[in-house]
Amino acid sequence: MLKKEIQQVIDWNLVDKAGYLSDMERSVVKDLEIKHLLKGALTDQIDDRALYMKGIDVSFYYEGYSKFKVEDL
């Protein structure tokens, strides 16, 4: 959605896990913090496949799954 609408994606390497999880918990009440956090991690490297794959790895890591990496599958 970000790639299509604003020609940017999130570089998850720039997003702190603890800050992200904390902001996500509070986002149901006030979403300004999570928006600010993610806005600071936007990049225009929309065609960088390594960045995309790293984002998948990081999302699994944030959810507590770290046994496998996308590049190993």
C-alpha cells in the first residue's frame, strides 16, 4: 500500500523492536506514536529486494519467530 500510494516503504532496520511493540499496544487509544515511529523509517528504496526480504525477517522476529530466515527458505 505504501509502495503504491506514496512510493515509499518502511525500512524495518530503522525501527526499534521495543518502541514498535510499545507504540502498537498504545495505538488502539492513540495512533500518533506509531505513525511517527514508522514515518521516520520510510525510504524510497521501493525496488530493493534485500530491504523487502529483511522486512519480512524483522516482522517475524518482532512476533517472536526467529528460527528461520527468509533467505534460508
